Amino acid sequence: MANYSIQELEKISGIKKHTLRIWEQRYNLFNPDRTDTNIRLYNDEDVRFLLQIKVLQDLGYKISNIVGMSEDERNAILSSRTNENLSIEDTEAIFINRLIEAGMILDEASFHQTMDEMIEKVGLKNAFHSILYKVLIRVGLLWEVGDFSPAQEHFTSCLIRDRIIVEIAKLKNGSGKTFVLWLPESEEHEIGLLYINYLLRYFNHKVIYLGARVPLASLEQTLNTIKPDGAYAFVVSRKNADDFIQLKNDLSKSYPKMNFYWSGAAVKESKLITEKNHFLIHSIDDFFQHVL
């Protein structure tokens, strides 16, 4: 079980540490351990409770009422409210925090239940860019500052990845345009590419999915054989930004008339702009504008 300082609780929840200290004194909200130098240390259950408090507050509940609820009562409210006609922002906030809670305590059953409710409520197409993408961003940030362990980060990412694969399997490969989806040889983060796979199939396009760590020679062999309408890749690792520019230039020379679509942090960091047959996709709006 991880330990968190009050400053880290503030970053995770968005609730000011001054407010947290007042709540702790007034409502006996937490019972933190203390170091030899009297620094408070909070645990995963404290973080989970605090995330629930934040969502319930956003839904209009007062802290004085929240602290009097049992865990079952809080969970029942959060579960039932997702079935009400809430605003889009409130619905997103509930699902985001429930997924992060489940990932933090490695609760697979709760994670799957929340995913089921989310997909039933908004569908995977909308859920990914409005909820799951934000979960991945927040988990990544929490991992970078040490508030999520590698195990918690991998657990959360793998469950999202596995669910997208399940949803892809429900769709037939379409009869529209043909796209080759791939990751360069130094890349292995597939979640974004899997979502593009889902979207293209959803809109009745045909996908040739090559996956991660594809050697350039293998990609070229596929492009020469399939002659697709386009090829889509993610370059996520920022250390690959310079390699991306070289890769793009090489493909421009070899395939001057083929459309290439690029996403990922390294693509954004390269500061290149969309040009000729190379399209930089930084948002779902870019995807709909340039790909479909």
C-alpha cells in the first residue's frame, strides 16, 4: 500500500490542503500515520475516500452529509447517479474517479463494472475521448510524480486495453477505405492505436492492424502489397521525436502519394504541421476532419 503526503492528496483530488486539514480536525476524516518527524502519511483507502468526496461534492452534496455516509451508501449514490440525467461534465467526473479508484486499489471487478456502466451510458466511441483518455492522462501524471506505482499504472492501462480489444471483436472489418495501423519499431503503447482501430471499423472501414514495434522494412512490404488508402501510427515516447521526423521524411520519399496519419506526444513535440499527404492528428476533431 502506497503512502501519500497531504500535498499529494491535494494534487490528486484538487482539494486544497488547508481544506483537508480543516476536515481532518472537524470531522475526524482520516487517521493518518506519522513519520518520526511528525509528517502525516495517508494510504490508498484515504485517497479513494477523498476522490469519492470530491465527486459527491461536485454533485451537490455537503461534506457534513458525506462524512456521515457509509461506504455502501456512497457507492450506491455514485452508481445510481450515473443512471440519472446528469450533465455531461458530472457524468464524466463520476466515471473518471471511479476508474481511478479501482485502479488504485487493483480492484478488477469494480473496474469492469464501471466500464460496463460507462459503455452502456455513453458508448465506447464517446467514452474513450471524453473519459478513458482523461483517465490515462491522469494516471500517467500520477505515475510520473510517484502517486501511482508502476503496478497500478499497468493494471489500469491493461484493463482499458483489454476492453477496447473486446469491443473491436464485436465489429466486422468494413468495406470502405483501407488503413494500415502500426507503431514504429521503438514504440509499444498500443491503446491509442487500438482506439483508432475501433473507430475505423465503427465507421465501416477496413483495418490491417500490425500492432507494436513494426520494423520499417515490414511496414513497407505491407504498404507495397496492400496499397492502402492510408497508414496511421502513434509515436508516444518523446525520446523518439527526432526519429519521427526522419521516419516521416523517409516515408515521404518512398510513398509521395500515400496518406499518413500521425498521433502521440512525440508528434506534437516535433512541432511539425500538417503538410501534403502527412496529417498530424492531435484531437478527435482532427481525426474526423482528416481521416474519415
